[in-house]
Amino acid sequence: MLAVLAGGVRSGAQETKKPADQPGQEAPQPEKPAEVIAQQVGEAAKKPIQWFTLLDRKSLFFPDIAVSAEPLSPFGKFALSVNNSVSIHTVLASALGSAFEQADGSPTGFGQGWNAYGERFGTALARESSAEFFGTFVLASALHEDPRFFRQRDLGFGHGVKYSLKRIFITRSDDGRQVVNVSGLMGPLLAEGLANVYWPEQNRTVGDTLLRYGLDLATRAGGNLMRQYWPVVYQKLEHSDGSKGKGTEE
């Protein structure tokens, strides 16, 4: 009886081989311990959610549209302030704004004529350069704020308007957090205060300074809206010229 039982046990062991021992089948992978899975989930949660989209190449029209999520160094912020000051957008906006001021006769101290237009155009460029220096370079470096514009992905026009207004008051920090845009708010104010040094004497009042500051913020909101949809506009312009492109520019 013992011999028969022993033979049956050996026979049953041969018939019930593990799947890993059978030819043509892979051994099952052991499950990850719960603590390893929890660690991977925690590491994934630490990564910032990319709610923005980046340009493929740097824009000549709007140099401050982000092409990378990596933080800018102080030198990078200084270079960005210089590029913004001489960008196509800045020159065209200053020329157009000066034309409107010339037609409106403001500020009254400049008068009329080509010389007056030249003074308006020059002061507009100087104010923008000062705002870029104070906001994009000095304050953004000191406060560790990112002065670039991060376009939001999949945004309709109505939400685009809200987002453009929001970016006046909220910006991105160097480490990717959403913070109060101190550099973007204080830069234009410091620039308008400095402009009173070369502004016509009768137009240097506190009220005139705050009015210019308010117009600066409104203009920046409009500029943000253009930045949000600029790749789409650029792509349309490229296609209208019969050339191929991705909707970004060098």
C-alpha cells in the first residue's frame, strides 16, 4: 500500500507542473509590493501638471512666449528684457500708440508735428524699456518669478480673454507655482514714475502717472490675448503666403 501511494504521489507531481516549468510559457512576474507602488504614485504626484503648451521655436514678434518650462537664470531674464524692448511687437505698438496720442493731442506738452510725434515715439520706447528692465529683469530675478507668457492649451476665445486678464495679476514662479505677479505689476509703475523725469512738465501729476499706468496694464492684457493666439495667426499668415510651417516662428 505504501509503495502504491508513493507511486501515485510521484505521478501527480509530474502531472501538476507549474506553468513556469512548461515549455513555451513565461514565468509570471511577481506583483510589486504596495510600498513600491505607493512610492511611484507619490513621485508622479510631485511632478507639475503641464496646463500650458510651448512654442517649437522662439518667436521674433513675441520673444516672451515660453519655448521651455526650464527656469530662466538672472542673465536669461536680462536678455529677455532686452529682446522684449526691441521686439517687433514693441516697436509697432509704440508707433501705433504714438499715432493715436498725436491725433488725440496727448500729452498736451508735446504739441503737434513730426517732431512731436518723434518725442511721443521715443518716450513710448523708453517707458517700455524701463518696464522691461524693472519687471522682467530686476524684480523677476529678486522675487524668483518667471516673466514669460505660458500659453494655455485647448482654450476657447472667451476663456482666452479671462486667461489674458488673469496673467496680469498671476504669474508662474521659477519652480512652477502660481504666484502673485508682483514683477509684472510693479515694473510698469516704476517705469511710469521714472518717465516723469523726461515727460512734459505739465503732464507729471499723480493723476497723469496713474492714468498711464492703467493704460499700460490694459495694453498688456491685450498683448497677452495676442500671445495666446499668436501661433494660430502666424500659421494663417504662413499659409496665405503659400509656405509650409508648424505655426511657430524662428
